[in-house]
Amino acid sequence: MTLIAAFELCRFTRLLTRFTHDIFAFFVCSIYVQDGVRGVFDRFGSTLDPADAGNALLCFVMATGIVLLSLLMMATPSSIFFVRRARSLISQYALAISIAIIALFANTFFQPTFTVDFVKLPGMSPTDASRSWWVGLSGDWKEWFVAIGAALMIVIFFFIDQNISSALCQKREMLLQKGSYFHSSFLLMGAFNMIGPLFGLPFVTGSLPHSPQMVIAATSLPNAHDYDDKTEAQKRWAEQRTVLETRFAPLLCYSLIGFSLLVPGFIRCLPEAAVDGTLIFVGLEGLVRTQLWERLMLIFSEPRMYPRNRYTEGTRITKMHMYTLIQLACWGMCWLIDRAFGIIFPVWVALLVPIRIFVLPKIFSREELLALDSESAQLVEGQRGGFDGI
């Protein structure tokens, strides 16, 4: 990872176009949803008596409540209630407010009557109690070669995950003004991942969907993904806004995370269902932010109700749906390879680049690919169908 940063190989991120961005983001976000749903329903699979069944049902209700409350509060910017600043704050902190409400109910009303499973956090100790903090490098020499092979796959995954996350964090609608960051962040990740795992700590990487979500929250842009569908007045208002780019917000965020680990009582008051509900909501929010999701919904929509943007105005309906189905097939292959072969999954993601460069131009024209694979879906006034020169 240090060599990748030193030789500025992150510049090849430009080959990872929106075609790959959407497939990878769709896959990662669907993993979040699947993990959350599985966490809820696995409790029913181990049910042996009515008490366990009631506990499983209560977890289902709490996780569902977190998701529904968060989605409801996310829609407050379009509500007629409260002033605009209050609606914006409610929307930005929808998940935190929902978790606080469910935790209050769990501790105040549910706990005296039902058995509520709360998060178990032993404090600052290794995950496995039988393992020491220091991992060490001793072992059979054959293990070194196995580790090298595994490390290469992990580096490929980190290269894709980190750089796609960085690219999505720096899109035009984020309104960021300072220089881009690719090589330096990858260098820092290499340093962290060289030292941390020696002490049993996990690898770190920028990741989807929460890295772009963090930038959106920190820049007060809760509806940045709807930027292309805003009215002209709303667009002018958004373009006049300035974003204060500061490191204070993430510093405060991670300081609070560290504080909660040092004082585990804050975590132990949360029901385990909050973890499942959070995974589901974060995954769903990431899914709907992708253009792949928008085009997937258009398959089931009436054509005359389609929004006017690049991919609806610049392609025929059949070609647009074909492009969507190809992306869904690639997404399905991500799941298949991940489940069947596990660690070599990043190779398939890397293969999406030659698929985009060599295969798609044989199916779609240059103008169609410009419309479907551009970073912005915004339609330039006065141009329909071709988009030549954009």
C-alpha cells in the first residue's frame, strides 16, 4: 500500500467509472442490509420456548422501529412542520434520534416486562479472551506465503474500496473546494494497517456507504443525492452555499467513539436490535443513493413519469433497462463469487474495468455510454438525445 501511494497508482482510479461505482456500492450496501436482516431473523431460528420467541419478536419490533422512524425523519425536509433548520437537523440526526427513542423504550417500558438483550461490551480487551494483544510474526514459513497471497487480495480490495469511497466523497454535489485526496490517504492507511494488526486491531479503510454519508452529514447536505432533481431555485440556493471543510467534525466523531469504549456503560444501555436496525437503515440509505437503484425503479415505472435527466433523455428506454440489467448481473456475480470463493472476490470487481472498457462499447453507442456512465445525471438544457461535447 505504501508503494501504491509512492508511485501514485491511485491515479488509475479514473478507470473506475460510475458503472463500477454503482455496482460496488450496491453490493456493499446490500451486505449491510443482509447482515441486519439476518441478525433479526436468526433469533427466531434458535427459538425453543415462548420466552425466547417473545424476545425474538421484541427485537424484530425494535429493529423495524429504528428503520421506519429513521426513514420517516429523513423525509422531514419536505414536510410542512417546523422551520427549515429544525427539519434539516432532524433529517441529519434521524438515525441517532431513532436509536435514542428505542433505547429509552427498551430501558423504561420493555425491560420491566420482557427480557431485552442489550449490547455486551466487556471493555478494552481482545475480542478472544484467550489471545494476547501482541499477535507476533512467528510460525511456519509456509504460513508466510499464504499470508502474502491473502494480503495481495486484501490490497486489491482496499485499493478499490478506498478509492471509490474517496471519489464518491468528492463528487461535484458535495461542494468541496479544497484539493482531492487519494495518494496521501492511501499512504496513511498503509501505515495504520502495518502497525495496528500487530496488536490484534482490525484493518482500516474508507468504506461504503458510511464514508460519503459522513461527508454529507458534515457538510449539511442531507439531500445531496437529489441535487439533480431540484428546481432551478433550489439549485441556485445550493450553488450559493459554502462548505467549511474542517477536520474537527471527524476528530470529534472518532473521539466520541473512543470515549464510548472507555466508558462502556453508554453502549450497554443500547438493545442489540439497535445494531441490526442501524445496519439495515445505513444499507438502505446507501442503496437509494446509487443511480443503479434509480434506474431499477424506472423498470417498474410508467415511462411518461420518468424524470428528465441524462440517462432518460440520452438513451432509448430498452437500452437504459438493458444497461441496468447488466449491472444487476454483475452485482449478482459479486454475491456468487464472494460466497463461493471469498477472498478472491476483489479480482471480479477489478474485472469490471475491462468489461466497461471493452464489452459495453460493443453493446451501447458512445453517446449512450456518456449518458449512462457520467458522474452527473443532470440534463444540460437544450441538449437531448446526443450529449455530444459534454
